[in-house]
Amino acid sequence: MRITISGKNIEITPGLKEAVEGKLAKLEKFFTPETNIHATLSVEKERQKIEVTIPMKGHIIRSEQVSNDMYVSIDLVEEVIERQLKKYKTKLIDAQRGHAHFKQEFIEKLAPEEEEIKIIRSKRFDITSMEAEDACVQMELLGHSFFVFLNAETDEINVVYKRKGNTYGLIEPEL
């Protein structure tokens, strides 16, 4: 595995680099040596955050962990990625077509899926043209954590969603 470590508002000390590489090395049992892993460490006030991204054909495996201690965040991020891999390995490997990023041992250990993803309800609704801020208000009025709308400025389908800390996010399509 090739691990790339970068920092935002933090100097990557040899100790931090060693901690990240040590934790992410535990993922070697899943991935081939050609797999790229990107780790970004950042600090904002008391928030020590690590974001790990593993780009793969058709999927992105990602985990972001925040705590008030960077070493705790590093420990958590590896555990979350390993849990994701174990939970979704059948779907990830099936989608890979050639299994380019996964080690053969991991592929051979395919157990029957424990939890199959089932869509139990479909919903149709009229798309309304509105500003992103209005969509946030509508989402709050409905008591939902996201809202799909037609952006009046761009004339594209967008999604607003509720983030931690009572903030909002906007998802815009990239074609």
C-alpha cells in the first residue's frame, strides 16, 4: 500500500507519521501493494481530525474521525475502515471486476452477506425550484436530515443536508 500523509494547520511530525503509517499498515491484509491511501490530518481549535480516503474503481472508501487528541482520531479511523470493509466486502469485490485492489486472501474469505441492503420504500415527489437557503428551511419544516430540490440559480437537482453542529451542506452534481 502506498500511504500519502498531508496536513492542514498541522505539522506532520515523525511521531504522527509513524502513528498513521502504523495504524493504516493493519489494512495491508486487505489491499494489494499498488493501492493508494490518502490520509489528511487537520486541526481546527480543539478538533483533531484525520480523514482517510482509499480511491478504487467504482467506489471510495472513506472515514473521517474527530476528537480532541490526534492519536485517538488515528486509532478510530483504522477501526472504522476495517469495519466498513468487513461489512460491505461482497459488494465491494463484486463491483471491482478483477479485484485489482484487494488481496486474494481477503477475496477468498467471502462469507455470506450478513445484512443485505434492501430498499423497502420508494417515494415520488414534485421537484420545486428554490434557493438553497429556502431548501434548508423546507428541510427543517419537514423534520428531515436532507432535502432534494431544483436549484433556482443553476437549474440542476441539488441536495441540502444537515451536518453536525447545526450547519448545512449542499451537494451539487458534477457531470
